[in-house]
Amino acid sequence: MRKLILLVGLLMAASDPSHAEETHRPYAGLQAREIATLSQSDIDDLEAGRGWGFALAAELNGHPGPAHVLDLADALGLTADQVARVERIFEDMRDDAMERGVAFIAAERALDTAFSQGGLGAAELAALVEAAGQARSALRYVHLSRHLETVEILTADQIAAYNILRGYTADPCQNVPEGHNADMWRRHNGCEG
């Protein structure tokens, strides 16, 4: 009898329309996107060469990036030579990231188009997924590699000051650095709620 009551309860919960909407429509509205996997904001960021969170492995492990170092140049006490060198790194990074971002968008568009047209086979799918993965990896490398270059220009004291100024020495869930999307920051740092 107990099993029957449990089964009836589960069936009732599953047939509740509000529950069905929550569990079966998480992507509703996304089908109108130009590219299913990318929002317009994502496309804008990628075309502009913005980081898209690709360099968090470096950033959160003591390897400052050129954009934020330039933002904090005065507070870090950068010399004119350091500023000029970091500016070159940033400009090269932005130019390369814009180029690679456009390639990544094109690869995602090709994958999306192949599914929308139908008739996609396994071999073609594998090639499209591989191309998108390679484009994403190349873009991520651009951002991460520039963090390595930037560290070589800074002193240990400047790196330590950077980490303090960016809030990395305090609880990351309570101290979202300026310029970061708070929700994305908390999600990347495993913060609750």
C-alpha cells in the first residue's frame, strides 16, 4: 500500500503543469537566437576580444592579466616602461582574441546551421564539433598566454598588491572585484546562492 501511495504521489507531481514547465522548458526562448549556443552578449564580447572568463585559471591563481593590470597601473606603481610593455601585450591579446573570437563564432554558427538544415551525419558532426573545440581552445590560449607574459613584467610585490586590489585574498563570495558580473563571479567561485 505504501508503494502505491508513493507511486500516485510521484505521478501527480509529474503531471502538475507548473512542475512540467520548470523541468521541460529550460531553454524556451533560446531557439530565437542567431546561434543557439551563443547569446547576443556572448557574440558581442567575442567580437570585441573580451575575456569571456577564459583566463580564470590564470587570474585566480596569481597570474594577473593585462587589462586589469592597466586598470590598476597607478595603484600598482607601474613604471612607464611597464605600462608600455603591458599595453603592447593587451593590444596584441585584444587583436588576436577578436580574430579567434570571430573564428569561434563561425564554428558555432556552422554547427548550428548543420543541425537546422537537417541530414547531419556522424562524420560531419564530428568534424564540426572538432572545429568548434579547436576554435574555442585557440581563443582561450590567447587569453591565458597573455597572463603569463604579464607576470614576467611585474614584481612580486606588484602581483601581491594586484591580488589584494582584486579581492583575491578575501572571501571571493563576499568580495566581487569591480568590473565582474557578480552572478558569474559567484558561480565560477562556487559560492552558494
